[in-house]
Amino acid sequence: MNGAQDKLKVLFASAEAAPWAKVGGLGDVAAALPAALAGTAGSALDIRLILPFHAEIKRKNPTVGYLGAFSVPNQTGVFLRSCMSLLCTASRPTFWIAS
């Protein structure tokens, strides 16, 4: 593989991830598994994390950047969601979905 274009892109979606929001073991796994995959595959993977922008995360007041909005249609109408990204040094790009 040569360059960023050839990397396998992985979007790791979870309901929680340490240290941002963690209730149980899922938060630990969502934090550890992408790191383990990156360690095993080296630079062949471009791993990013996406999770809901929980109130617990908002209370921690992270520096985020607004990326944009998108709509999600369903049976009763359309939900508008916003996407933010973490704007600080992190082990991997992190994105949050807010309503």
C-alpha cells in the first residue's frame, strides 16, 4: 500500500467509548479495539471513532469543531443530526453525532 489513498478506512461506531463516555465494558472495548487494530496493522489502517454526543461528553467540555448536519428519514418524519469532531490531540480521529 502506498500513501493515504491506499489505507483501509475503518469507521468504528459505538454507543460509548472511554474516556469520553463509559458505563461498562463496551466503553473499554471501544477504546481498546481500534488501538489494537492500529497496532497490529500499522499504517495500513485509517481508523476513526464515532459515537453519540452524550450529555456526559458535553459536561467534559471538549474542544470540538462543527463538521455539518445531515438528515435521517424515518417513519414519522426526518431527524436532523449534527456531526462534530474532536479538536485536540487524540490517539485517533473522533466524531460525535448530536441531535
